[in-house]
Amino acid sequence: MTREPLGVAVIGYSFMGKAHSNAWRNVRAFYPGVPAVRQQVLVGRDEAAVKEAASHYGWAESATDWRSVIERDDVDVVDVCTPGDSHAEITLAALAAGKHVLVEKPLSNTVAESEAMLAAAREAEARGVRAMIGFNYRRVPALALTRQLIADGRIGAVRQVRAAYLQDWLADADAPMTWRLRKEQAGSGVLGDLGSHVVDQLHYLLGDPVVAASGHLRTFVPERTGPQGREPVTVDDAAWATLETGSGVVASVEVSRMATGRKNGLTLEVYGDRGSVAFDLERLNELMVLDRPDDVAAGARRVLVTETDHPWLSAWWPPGHVLGWDHTFTSQAADFLTAIAEGTSPQPSFADGLAVQRVLAAIEQSAGDDGRRVAVREGA
Amino acid sequence: MTREPLGVAVIGYSFMGKAHSNAWRNVRAFYPGVPAVRQQVLVGRDEAAVKEAASHYGWAESATDWRSVIERDDVDVVDVCTPGDSHAEITLAALAAGKHVLVEKPLSNTVAESEAMLAAAREAEARGVRAMIGFNYRRVPALALTRQLIADGRIGAVRQVRAAYLQDWLADADAPMTWRLRKEQAGSGVLGDLGSHVVDQLHYLLGDPVVAASGHLRTFVPERTGPQGREPVTVDDAAWATLETGSGVVASVEVSRMATGRKNGLTLEVYGDRGSVAFDLERLNELMVLDRPDDVAAGARRVLVTETDHPWLSAWWPPGHVLGWDHTFTSQAADFLTAIAEGTSPQPSFADGLAVQRVLAAIEQSAGDDGRRVAVREGA
Amino acid sequence: MTREPLGVAVIGYSFMGKAHSNAWRNVRAFYPGVPAVRQQVLVGRDEAAVKEAASHYGWAESATDWRSVIERDDVDVVDVCTPGDSHAEITLAALAAGKHVLVEKPLSNTVAESEAMLAAAREAEARGVRAMIGFNYRRVPALALTRQLIADGRIGAVRQVRAAYLQDWLADADAPMTWRLRKEQAGSGVLGDLGSHVVDQLHYLLGDPVVAASGHLRTFVPERTGPQGREPVTVDDAAWATLETGSGVVASVEVSRMATGRKNGLTLEVYGDRGSVAFDLERLNELMVLDRPDDVAAGARRVLVTETDHPWLSAWWPPGHVLGWDHTFTSQAADFLTAIAEGTSPQPSFADGLAVQRVLAAIEQSAGDDGRRVAVREGA
Amino acid sequence: MTREPLGVAVIGYSFMGKAHSNAWRNVRAFYPGVPAVRQQVLVGRDEAAVKEAASHYGWAESATDWRSVIERDDVDVVDVCTPGDSHAEITLAALAAGKHVLVEKPLSNTVAESEAMLAAAREAEARGVRAMIGFNYRRVPALALTRQLIADGRIGAVRQVRAAYLQDWLADADAPMTWRLRKEQAGSGVLGDLGSHVVDQLHYLLGDPVVAASGHLRTFVPERTGPQGREPVTVDDAAWATLETGSGVVASVEVSRMATGRKNGLTLEVYGDRGSVAFDLERLNELMVLDRPDDVAAGARRVLVTETDHPWLSAWWPPGHVLGWDHTFTSQAADFLTAIAEGTSPQPSFADGLAVQRVLAAIEQSAGDDGRRVAVREGA
């Protein structure tokens, strides 16, 4: 039923645009069962730059006007890789035009926009149009294996999660001012940028929504110098939260851009009553797994998650031949294409994206009230 | 001036009594410069049991009445290893009797008692009597090295600390009820037991008091079965806190007895603006140190803290010959004896012990108010 | 001067053909400065299978006769990914036809063939035709950084190297017989397969040829069952060697397909008189580096080799976004294209490939003489 | 039957004398079931120095003449901690005097002396006199657990062992000349010093004697400067061997005093057909264990060997409270005392010590013949 090859347009050509382009270029080489795709058009505001990027990244064309692109008959999939403040507008228009939409996280910069997007996605789904949010770490094989092990009861009932996402690119107080540090443009600081990944993983791994949050925010370097001179930093450099899920799991969360020495340290420790799991994104191919705690040789196993029976791995290389960060986007694209072909709902959904934002909003609200616990807003 | 050998009495002969006995038995073998000691008397309530322990642990005598022991002329040092609820009474009496006193942590079970103990210690100090609290982890060479590296500016200005102390001996919901899980006897749960070590390390490493706290407590297994049948657990199984120091450092703390797979996992990560340090008590002889973050080969170094220029190490074995947990008590005893001999104030002091308790009290208070930030009580 | 885009043909479409196809498909997306390439034709013996692979892997065409392909005017580069026994024939023909040639390791199955290939490559080079052997691990950023650190004197004068390459896919004695375990087809066992990578790394990292070898071979499972029933295994399952370089470095080498639990464990430890470096391919993005051994906080640093000033990394993702095994082939293709464009000699050369084979031959010869040391044959 | 307390004399008071004194001082505190001991006399040549050491280490007396000491009626146990060249003389005399003898490794400096010692020990055993050699690493709990796991079949049939013992105290070419680097005094270099531990562990863990050896020796720094000026180094700085056991296991061994960054790196990797075990003495309390290789979450477990069901651990501290290097000597003393009390043969025996020396002799002989394999001499 799906017309093949599916024409794809990516809106945005910088960091995320490069990563998504890579996924579309390679998806069929590793997942030959998915619908064929045609890298039709890469969209950006700088005509010369996007043209050059399109040429290198394998796109047939480039364009500067996303509005006309999403109307094109030869475009079936719109992949939104722009900054968060334009996600809602592009997505709503693309869904209205009947295009399948993949949106990079965050779903949008505000809960209100995200609610509108979810409503639009639900309406579109009734017409057979698919929508998905790009939390790419759901396609880290070690994390998918974690979810599977938890679901299989290998670590028993989960009680505590200790989570962090630590980077250090702002540790130097002389690092320059950028738009990412202005609240009006970036929406939020590290909480939205990295905290969103952490909260989505909690939801993904546990299948259990966060219902209450207590949080604190901190801007360690309150002013930085940019092209316009000295300027206030209006977003958080670091954030801390204690979260509680519907079933009573407690999760501690710490996110920072000031953790000198940590480059991309998304770390998760999940403690159940019969075992535990630990993960560090800097060691993306590994998972520490403890079960059978009563064995004389009990301990946390370092699992190299590169076996053919691990999630997505049969698509790639023989055991021990490790994957990189970008492979997660390729697997994400494959799963999205499969959902389109099979007429199923791709995961994570816009509802998942909205759920994350509501948790982040509760953390911010709590931080504004000296850390007092706040209930996360529920409902569709 | 010090009469040698100093006669020592240890009050208590179970876990801590065994560890402290080991320290007194060995201190001169490794620290020949300290005053000689005589293991005079081990005190306990069960006459037969304490007699047998005294025989094995190298004591000349055993006794059951601590009151008469602290009055003896041949006892110069009283080492209090009983449960926390008797610390104040024994310590006050021993100081009044002119004995030098070492008290196992916690200083006592209540802030009020600890305040009285601090007052007594100050009064005694004027008479040349020394008092010290036994936070033995201050004598972990790797942690003393951490303090030294921070003080030397090797990691720059500290901004964040991520700390935890995780054990798992209560992870099994069928583990039996004990007195440690009754608030009236134990005072508190994991917060007091393990959280106290964490807070003392913050103070020790940073030299910067915690001034505000936001916290949460949780009892995951609210009832357990003991000899008297099913009983409520009235202390916390796990605790979380976000702390702030006087100079603005933010420290996250997580402590638990339910973290399956962690046996004695006191972990500390200290992030400065030019480097970071990480420690795990399960790898007591190691320290991860990152400095010079701009080097092409920057990264966290695994330092094996067994070199002769590392704290206390020249007393022990050649490089690479690792120490164990119990060696910290021997070094602690050596430092206490040195302070007695030199007429200086041993560290950590009762004031340090009280400071820790006030932070823990603030965490508990905050937990009772849904996590709202609480100022830590200050002053002598 | 180079005609662009360069037409590429890959001969072979299984494991290595897939990895090389991936490199050609992606090279310009990450290395926009290299000559443009056209994925012209993928060659294999099974017409239907190679056609399907070509379609998925991004090739314009497929073919079954490599001889006609290497004569085509629209083919400029021939990339030989067949088993080792056909490397010589294809390579000699392609060089004679004036095509640039990239050959997967090993250069060939015999020293004699490799000598002929080297002679042909030298003759072709005079005509501006480039030849390269595909030891892809030379493009692991951490290993290139190792070479650079050694060359910069960061670890002082090298004395010892401890190397291993351990896998476990034959650990199960019931694993089936395959052509790889027949000497007449495979040439050798683990020594040629994995030992070749180790020896090439020694040459690459040290810039110092192995001149003497002492070795031992072992076949732990002497018979296995295949489609034709029970059969003898005629190659080695594991090999050990003690090697000496021209400058007196001693390297120990252990390779095995029976090391249960090791999936792709190429480990290298290089000890100099002022430092050391350690690497494990299962943690491809990391390097352990020790220098300044007299520092109070000396120790092996875990360097996450993902910084923009690390080899090849500026082409890829931001710091902390790790690479996978396949990225090494893309960087290898980029370097090969750069050499073609710039008219320089790509590295590693056929001479490098021959040098490796001569060392392996010396190890085998020594193993046949009870381990007695053998001089490695020298000269062009 | 055993007269208690047993009077102990230690001959030698430097590094090993200190470690053994520590064991005798503490053994009953942790192993209350063993016979009581009296630290009677510490023996050394320097009267003042040994007197001071005796005082610090808890000995009742000191002495300078070992001959008279071993004749004393109040001495029941003689513990030989002198350099290897006097082991035979002291041991033979002590056994003749009817004393139980513990000898630090190596048994002696020559195979001939060791053979005489074994004969004397066997003769003495008939009279109820016990003799033991002090390979203290047999009392590392993690290594004893390794032996147990292998014996229980947890890793299947062993095929390969990869072993090393790496230190770096001679890495600096300016490190001074010492008697340890003169063959006439030291007997051998690193091969005897560290290689002996490795070979004993092979025998201990596998229960399978080494029967053939191929080896190489190297002195990287052939001259050093000492108090007498520039002198040749006449022993090996590093050694390599490939060993084969009676049942066909192949073990590679590398030992060095030049491995910059390794302080006390005894590392052992044992590969069986169903699992593997890895150990590093610098992490004495840990063991990496892999079994059940077909599990979806297979991997090497980090076992913290501090549980009460681990070897010797019930004598010490609660789980997670790690031991140090010196605790192995205390457990060794306990086992020796138990054997005395129970009238059994303590392990490792003099036969075990001799077996190690014969393997080392075979390695040296092979090294003198360019690495050609040599059979290890057998028989009593």
C-alpha cells in the first residue's frame, strides 16, 4: 500500500540534520526490509550552505522554504530537525498536508504547543498519517535490552533509579555566550536539553509515568561574553530532581553542562529487588547487569551488547564489532518506516514527548518553590 | 609529658569494638612514633562474651561496668563503640573523669545531646583532655589525597558534588526485622547511618559547611518479620538530598540500603571548573583524577593511592600493596595519639560531628515538608 | 587532475563488502574535501544475491565477472574484498588496467604472491596508480592518537608491548566446521586472521619493524563436524609469539578464537620508560594513557577519544558522541581518496602488508621448531 | 595435643618480617579457633634495629643468632623471612630441631637446595613436624574463589591462561643498583621474584603441573649506578614464557619490573570452554567471572569477594568492607596453625615450592637456547 520509494524531506541541516541525513542515507543498507526511501530534499535558510550540505549528505535537492516543500507530492515524510521553537508550526502544517512526521526532541518549547501537536497527530493518525518523536536513545541497543530485562523480571521489582546526564562544554567560565543560553530562544537550559532524555528513558525503561517532581536549578556562570559583549545567562547550567512514578519508584536526576571531564555521560542505574542494571552512554555498547544476587559469584556483568540476539544488532556487524552514536538514528528511521509500512503507531509517540515536557515543567515549577514537591499534570 | 604507655579502654565489643581493637593492637607497629599504648580493658554487657572477645583481641582485661572503668587510674583513653543512644552519657562521664575520648560516629542520636557533648569537650580541652569523633573514612588515603588536590587547586573551583552511599543488605523484603529498623532505638535509618559519612566527607573535602538542605525519605518495605512477628519499619530505607554549601557548591546525595548489588558503595564525584575527582569505597585504594582538561590526552586518571608520598602510606607497605577497610581505624588511632602527645586538637572534632547532625536534621525536616529547602542551624 | 566523481567497484559483497560499501556510501558526507565518488558496481559470484546487495548498499549496478569490471572506463578504483586466495590475481589485473586498488588484509595468502603484488604496486605507482592495503584499525582514532603520543615522546622510549587479540566464536567445541578451518582454503587460522592486525599495529605504533620471532600454535579442537561430517581442523585455534623489533622492543602476542567471553578483544599495552598506553578494541573510543609517572596523582587516564583535535574526529560528531567499528572504513576510504587526489602514497602500503606476512611466516616457522627464535626475512 | 600457646620465632625483620609479624600479632583476633600463639622472638643481624622492630611489632624479645633461637624450648614455630640464600640452612636446622617451619617464597635459591629441603620436610612430617612455603597469594580470597569455581566446573574445561606480573620500580634507568640486581646474591631477577608467584598460581588454580616451558629473558638496563659506582645488572628485568601443563593447557606468562604505571599488577585470565575468570592483584577484592556464555545478558561479572560465603571472609568484616594485601598473611598463618593443630599437611608444601623452581629453571634453560621448548624435570 505504501508507495515506494518514500520521498523524504529533512528540515534543518546542522548537527541534527547531519545525523538524520546519515540515517536516511543508510537505513536500507542495514534494514533491507523497510520501504525504500528517496532522499528528496534538504531544507535550510542559508541557500548556499544547505545546497552544499545536501550535495554531501546525499540529497537530490535543497530548498529554503519548508512550506512549499511539505506540500510537494514527491515528499511523503517530513523530518523536523530545526530548533524547538519552530517544531509546532512545521509539524502542524506537515500533518495537515498528510505527511508522516518525525520530530527531533523536544516535541516543542512549550507544553501548550505540544498539546496541540498531540491533538493534530491523533487526528492525522485516523487518516493513516504517522507521527513520531526522535528520542534516539531509545534505539541504543543496551537501553532496549535494559527495558527487556526489566520487563522479563530479571532484576525484580524496581525501586530506585539513579540517573544523570553530565557534559562539560560550559565548565569553562570563558566559554562564549550563545543563543542556547538565552531563555527566549532556547526555552530552557540543560534541563530541557539533557533532562528530557533522562525523563524519556525513565518512562521507556519502566513503563511507568513520573507523577511527582521536586527540583532545583542553578546557573553557575550567570554572565558570559558573546559577539554582543557581556550578557546574562538566562537558563540553567545544572539541574537536580527527585521524581516519583505512579507505582512508587523514586528516581534521582542530575543534569549538568559543567561536569568537567564528562563528555556525554548519560548514566542510568536501575535497582530492583532482585538485581540491577547500569548504563553509561560514553560506553554505548555496554551494559552492566546484576541478577541472581545470591550466587557465590554474584556481581554486575559487563555485557557487550553486540550479539545478534540483542536489539537491532542482527542488522549490523558480527559480535564484538561495536556501534557508534549515529547508528541509533538509523535504527530509529528503520522503525519509523516499518510503522508506516505496517500501519502501526511508531514509538515514541507525541504523547510520550508531551509527557516528558510535563515532567520538566513540574521540575521547573518546584524549583521556583524552593524544591517543594509538585504533581505532574496528567491526561491527554 | 604524656605518661606512656597510655592505657586504653574500649566500650563495646561487637563490629566497631572489633575494628577499634584491631587499631589499638596494631597502631605502634605501623606508627612507631606515636605514644605507646596498653590494651587495658574491653567493656561489654555480656560478661562471658566480652571476656572471650578481650582474649582474642589482645586486651589485658574485660569488664562489664563502663562507669568503674572510666574512673580507673590505669585508663587514659576511652574509646566509645556502643550504639549511639549511650554515646552522650559515656562521653560526658569520661571527659569529666579527665580521659581522652574517641567516639564512634554518630556523635549521638540527638542534636541536643551532641551540643552538650561539644560543650563538655571544649571545657575538657582547656584542661588538656582531647576529644575526637571517629569518621574513619577521613583516613582513607584516597580521600585525604582528594582533599589535598582540591586544596591545591588541582581541579579549580568546586561547583558540584555528586555523592551516594549505597548498600543492599535490606534489598530482600524477607530480610528480618532488627532493632536498627526501629526509630526509638536506632534514631534514624540509612540517613543517619550512611548519610552521616557522606555529609562529613563534604565538609572534610570542601572545607565548606552545608547551609541548606532539601530532602526526601522513603521506606520501601514498611513491614518486616522479626522474632516478635510482623512489625512496622519506622526508619527510612533510602534518602535523597540536594545540599548547598556556604560558598555555593551544590551537592546531591543519595543513600540506600536497597541498592541491589552495591555492597559498600560510598561514591563521590567532585566537579571543579578545571578538573574533577571520583572515588568509590569499594575500590578504596583508587582515585580517579582529572585535571588539565585541555590536554590532547585529557581524561580521568586511575591513581592507585599506595605510593609513599600519599597520605599515611609511608607507614604501610611498598607501592601497589593495597590497604583494606580496617587500616583506616589504625591511622585514625595514630592521629588521635599524636594529637594527645602534641597537645593539639584531633580532627574530626565534636564540632564536626555536630555539624553533620544538624545537616541530617535539616534533611529530615525538609522531607517532612515535601522537600522544601531548609536552612541548616548554625552556631556553636 | 583527478576525474570526478571517481567510479568505484567493490569485488565481494559479504562481510567486508558490506563494510566497504558503507564506507564508499558515506565518505563524502563526512569528508567533503575528498574527491567525489560514484558507487558504480558491486561484484559477486551469485548473480541474484549480489544484485540484491547492490540495491541495498547503494550501488548503481552489480556484476558477476570481476575481469570485465576492472576493464571498464567508468571504474577508477577497485576495492578487493574477496577471500585472500584471490587477492593477488585480481589486484595484479586491476593495477595492470591502471586502476587504483584497495585490498582488504591480508595482502594475499602467501609471501610469494604478496611479493609479486608489491612489485606490481611499485611499478604502477610510477604511472600514478595508487595501491593500499586495508588494515582498518589504523583508522581507529585511539590508535592513531597512540602513535602520535609515542612519536611525541609522551611515554618515553618504548621497551615492551603486551598485545593480544582474543575472540571466542570457536570456544564451543560443537561449533560447526567451516572453510575457515581448512588450511588449503584459509591459508592459516587465527594467526593470519587476527595476528596480522596485531603485527601491523606494532609496526604502525612503533615505526619499528619486527626482526625476530619465537612462536607456538595450538589447535584445541582438532576435529569438528560440518555438512560433510566429521573433519580435521587443519589451522591453529590459538597462537603465541614473542617478537623483537629492530630497536630492541620486545612484544608478546597472544591470539585466540577460544577465549570465552572476549568478543573482539584486540588489546595493546605499550610500556615506555616514562609512561604507558593501553587500548581495548571492545572500547574503541577509549585510550588509557599514563605519563608524568612522578606526579602525586599519577595514573592511567581514560581518554575518551572523541575530541575535535583527535585524529579524524573533526569530521564526525561533537565530543562524547562515540564512533563505531564501521567508521574506521569510512576514514580509510577518505585517506585513500586523498592520496589519489594529492598524488601521494597511501598508507598502509603493500610493503606494510608484506612485512606483516613475513613476521607471521617467521612465527609459523618457529612454531615448527619448538619455539626457537627465527629471524624475519627482510628486504624489498 | 598441641601445647598452647605456641611460641613463634620470626627470622628476618624487614619487609617480609614486618608482614609476618603482623600476621602473628593478629591471627587469633580473626581466627579464634586456631591455637594460641606467643610472639616470642624476632631475629635479625643488626641488634639495635631488630630490638626496636621487635618492640613495635609486638615481640617479647629480639635476638641476633638464629641458631640458638631455633634450639629454644619456648619456640615451637620458626618462620623464615630472610633472603633466599639462607632459607635452606635455617630450615634444615629448624626441622632437625623439631620446629614447625614456615618459609617465605622462594623455597631457596637453587633446585638442589630445595630438593634437600623437601626431603627434610618429608622426614620431619613423619615425626609430626609441619613445613609450609609462604606463597601468600594463595590466601587472596578472590584467587581461592577462582580455584573453587574452576574445580566446580563453572567455566568448563580450561584451555588457556594469560598471566602477567608487572611492576615498574626499575622503569627509571636512573634507579640505583641494588643487591637484588646481582645474580650471585639474588639468584635471579624478576623471573624468580614475580614469576614464582605466577607459576604457583597456575599450579594452585588448575591443579595441573606445568610440564614444558619456552622462555625469553631481557635486561633492558644493563648497567646501573650504586654506592660502588657503575655496575653491570646481572639478572633479568623482564621475562616471557609459554608454558604447557600436563593436561594440555597453554599459559602465557609475562613478568617485568619495567612496566611503567603497573605497581603490583599480577593479572590472571583463565579461559575455559564454558566461561572465564580474570583477576588483578591491584584490585585484590574483585574477581571477574563469566559463565553461562549463551545468556542474552552474558558478560564478565565483577564479583566483590567480600561475602561471608567467600574463602576466609567470615573471619573478617561485613560484606563490602575490603581487605588489604597484608590480610593474606594472617589467613596463611591461621591455616598453618590449623594444620599444626589438626596434624594435617599445610598447603602449599615444600613440594609445591620445588615444583615452581623447576618450572623457572626450565624457562631459564629455554631462554639460553633461543626459546626452544624444554621439558620440566619431574619426580620427587
